[in-house]
Amino acid sequence: MKAYTDIDQSKKLAEILPLESADMHWQYIEEDNGQLQWFYFPKDFSINQHDNIPCWSLSALYDILPNNKKETTTLSRGGWKIEPIEYLDNWWCEYEDENHTKDFTVTADNAIDACVEMINKLHEQKIL
């Protein structure tokens, strides 16, 4: 199961979200064999901060989505929800505003990707 945003997602989210909302970061580190590789670390762990890219866990992404209703199964007063679609092996994420005038749905093969897609969609619509 994917537990955090990948590097491309992290770079995109870093352009649209407050950096302090990230709870992890990617860091480029040279290994003993001279190879450079990306590794992820908790936000407060840092060797070389200027090369870090913010990274978001699923929990941090949940906190970003408006009107968090992850514990409910209906959107009676606006908000968002995310749940697995077991027979399709996908995750479904839906957002509805409080007036029931805007409704967006995205699907992805994991919860992280579904949340990232929803955040991007809400940002495009100037809701987030």
C-alpha cells in the first residue's frame, strides 16, 4: 500500500499547498557506492535541508481536504469522503460543497493517489 506522495506528486503539491502541511520530506542522498538516490524521512529529520522536497502522508492529505467527513458515509452537509471500491480494486474520493452545487469524484488505485487527484481538482476549481 502506498503510504506517502511520490516525488512528482510532492513537487506538484508543494506548488499549491502550505509547506508546513507536509509531515515528511524527500531527500537526495549519495550512497556509499557513489549513487544518488531519493529517500523519504519524517519532516523533522534532516541532513541537508536545501535539497528537501516536502512529502505528504495519507493522514496529512486527509487534514488538507475541506470539511473532513471521513467517518461518515453520506455527504448531507457538504464535505468529502474516500472509500475503497473492492470489486474494482480502486479507491473512490468524492467532494460536495455545502450548497450541493459542486460535486467532484475521482478514482485511483490507491488512497494517496485519489486524495492527490482530489486536491488538484479542488485547487483547479479554486475551492482549496
